[in-house]
Amino acid sequence: MNSAHMTNKWDNHPNPNQLRWAPFELSKEDSKKAINFVDGLHTVCGAGDPNSRHGIAVHVYLCNVSMEDCCFYNSDGDFLIVPQMGTLLITTEFGKMIVEPNEICVI
């Protein structure tokens, strides 16, 4: 997993105002290489401490290929996935889900 874009360091105080984040664009260089869901995760913000097991992290993802021959394990709690563009086929230990834009998936 490429963890270059993920972090649990919250150096700034959280902003109490309602925010939204623009999608991360695929640059011309990025569009030439394969980026799966895990490699495309980027941390936007968060709060809490992973050692105390209390807090939240917000990530945005972008991907252009399927996750073949690899998997992702999240032991931190609920994972909300909201696709902006394109359809996701998500396979879990409980079965498969098709998630389209304007739908949400909670794992």
C-alpha cells in the first residue's frame, strides 16, 4: 500500500464550519499509471488519536483501475464510501455490492 497520502497527524485544530472537498483530479502523468482504491486514498483531515482508538479520519479516494489480486482491511470501524463518478463493485466477506454515484456504502 502506498501510504504517502495518508496520515494520522492532526497538526491543525479542526474547523467547526461545514466544509466540502473538491475531488482530486487525475493529472496527465497519473492517468498514464494504474491507481487502485488503496493507492488513491488521500487524508483530508481528522481528529483524535489512533492509540486511544477514539477519533475520526476523512479520506478522499481516486482510482482508475480495479483492485485485482489485492485487498484492503479496515479494522478501525465504519467505512463510508461515496463514489462521485463511476460504478464500484465492492466485495466483502458478506457478499458483493454495486455502488453508483449519489449512493453510499457503509462497511
